[in-house]
Amino acid sequence: VQLQASGGGLVQAGGSLRLSCAASSSILKFTEMRWYRQTPGKQREWVATITSTGTTNYVDSVKGRFTISRDNAKNTVYLQMNSLKPEDTALYYCNLISFWGRGTLVTVSS
């Protein structure tokens, strides 16, 4: 399975971005998908999960600001990020079972 993450960029604090993660396989519809993020010198941090039934869960620091969703017809998972803060700056990765996308860089300026 290949995962292609996209949608990162440079945004001012308070702005929004939507990340996408397209999977090469329809297995996505049967499994959990997760977003993680990582900054230099720090461990990769889990951000959000969406189950096959659509149940979502978030790390406390993004609750109320980020929304994870999925479009099974497109084999794609999204991460809508609103009210972005400089501390959200990181390389964001999508994860499906043991497969990882390359990451997409989000930079939030103050």
C-alpha cells in the first residue's frame, strides 16, 4: 500500500489547511487511519485517528481545531486544520497499519 500525503504549506497563525492522504488500495475502508506529526529533535506525535466506522479521536492539543474525515470512494483521508498555531508546525504523516506516507510540511507563522 502506498500513501500520498499532500496539502501542507505556509500559513499564518489562525489560518486553515486541509491535508489529504490518498491510499493506493481500497483496504483503507476497512481499517483505521491515523495522522501523526513530527518536529526536528522530537518523537513522532500521534494527532488523530478515524476508525473504519467513522469514530474519531484526537490528541488534546488539537481537539476542537482539527477534524479527521474519510472518503472511502476516493480511498482518501483528510485532516482539516483550523485555528492553526505556530506550535502546529511539523511534518505531518498519515499512517495505515504499518504503512506510512512521506509526510507533508505544515509551517505556521506567528
